[in-house]
Amino acid sequence: MVALALGTTLLTLLGSYAFYAAWFLLSPNSFPGPDSTSDWLPTPLEWGWMALTVAVALGAAILFALKLSRPIVTPLNAVAESLRQVAQGNLSVRAGSDGHPHGEAAQLVRDFNAMAERLERMERERRFWNAAIAHELRTPVTVLRGRLQGLNDGVFEPAPALFRSLLTQVEGLGRLIEDLRLLGLVENGRLDLRLELTDLETEVAAVVRAIEPSLREAGFIVSCHVDAQPVLCDPVRMRQALLALLENALCHAVPGPLHIQVQVSQGSCHLLVEDCGPGVPEALATRIFEAFQRGETHGHGSGVGLAVVRAIARTHGGDVTCRPSALGGSAFDLYWPV
């Protein structure tokens, strides 16, 4: 618009100079000089030239204004219409525009479409999480209600085995709720770590002692190799991550050797858990750390254990990967800088 205004001004000024120069050259005798006593009002020829100049300048201004405004107004109207649809709940709408908008208008369209896409993805994930959480909670709650109703009606006799079964269901619910709470804290950036120099050999041994009876009963043979070097981490969260990895192996891996290794190298600490099969398909290896993602193997996990592992790793400034193991299965490598 600045260029348009400048061009119109220059056209007017240069046009006036061109008009009087042509008048002087063609008819110098009729040209009003400084001593001219002619009327100060413009002559009909001057009136005609001014009208022509104004008409040409106005036409050029309108032409260029329309040409410049269309790439700006069209995307703005598209964004405004899309915003109204988003406000009505249609998150799949995207702003488009005829032609090729430039500059800030194009950036506005891109930013709006990115925002709408993110809102749609968040809404899709919210629905998925609601359905997945309801599914995961329904089974243990149904079991608890059935057993308690049976006890109340006298169908089941009170016995230690029954109470142990009920306690197992309650513990499973407690772990699921705690895992979901941790994921919520990480999502909101409110998971606080208590970092301290930690002897991971002691922490790994404590976790293995807690879960080894279940692993041994399922047919796993656990072996450990831990570097005897203190590292900076949150020991509670690392125990939680290791327990989740071992429970994942208990649910999904075939019985056999299960190797745990902690190694410090090149400024990073690696916590590695390897099983002997059946492994994770390559297409699933990058998605398996998302909540409620399961492989094709049979298992009864909650579907959030590996998501908790990734959340803990990333909160420590690291990450976790899944790759083929030398034992023939999968190797889960949790690493963070030290």
C-alpha cells in the first residue's frame, strides 16, 4: 500500500510536469508566463488534463488495491469462517484460500491449520484415553464386585486365597492409578525429581528381590551386571521404571533368560533389560512407549507401563528405545545423561 501511494503521488507530479512541458513546447505563445495577466482559473485544457490524471491515478489505485487485497482478505475470511466452525465443535475444519497468499496472510493460515490439527489430535487422544482407562478399570472392578457380592451372598467362603486374589486386584488398580497420575504430572510438566548420587547396584538388587519370585515362577532366569559407580538420578523413579520393564517382560516375553545391565559410558547411564523373545515388530518399536499400545503377544498388562518408563527417562533428560536383543528378543534401553 505504501508503494501504491508513492506511485500515485509520483504519477500526479510527473504528469503535471509532462503536461506543462508539452504545452510550452507546442504553443509557447499561449503559455502563461510569470507576467501573464490571464485569468488565474485553470483553462479548459488544464481542467481536462487534471481530470485525466485523476482518473488514471484513481483507476490504477483501485486496480492495484483489488489485486493486493484479494490475497489478504480471502485468507482472513477463510480463517474467520473456520474459527466459527471450530467454535461450534468441528475440529476437522481447515482454512484454505484461493490463489497463493503471501507473507503474514499465508503464515496466519498455516498457524490456524496447525492449531486446528493439534486441537483435533488432542480431542482424539482424549477420547482414546477415556475409552482405554474405562476398559482397564472395568475388569478389576468387575472382578472385585463379583467376589465381594459372592462373599456377601454366601456363595464364596472367606478364605486366605480369596482375600489374596482380592488384594491382587486392588494392588493392580493402585498401580494403574499411580501410573496414570505420573503420566498426568509429566504431561503438565509438574513431575518433580529428587536427584541424588545413587548406587544403582543396590536399587536394582532391591527391585529384583521384590519381583524375582514371580519371574522365577513364570520360568525366567534373571541375571544382573551393574557398574559399581554412583550416578545422579531419582532412585525412586528409577526403581519404578525398572519394575515396569520387568513387569512388561513378565507379561509379554517368553520364559527364559532375562538380563539386566547398568552401564555408564560417554557421559550417559544405560539401564538395559533384555529378554529372549518373541521380540517387538519394527513397526511397533517406536509406538510401543505410547500409553495403551500393545503388541501382538499375549499379556495382561495395563498398557501404561512402558509409557511410564519413557516419561521417567525424558524427565531425566534422556529417553528409552526398543531394539532387537542379542538373546533373540527385545532390548529396552533406558538412558539419561550423568
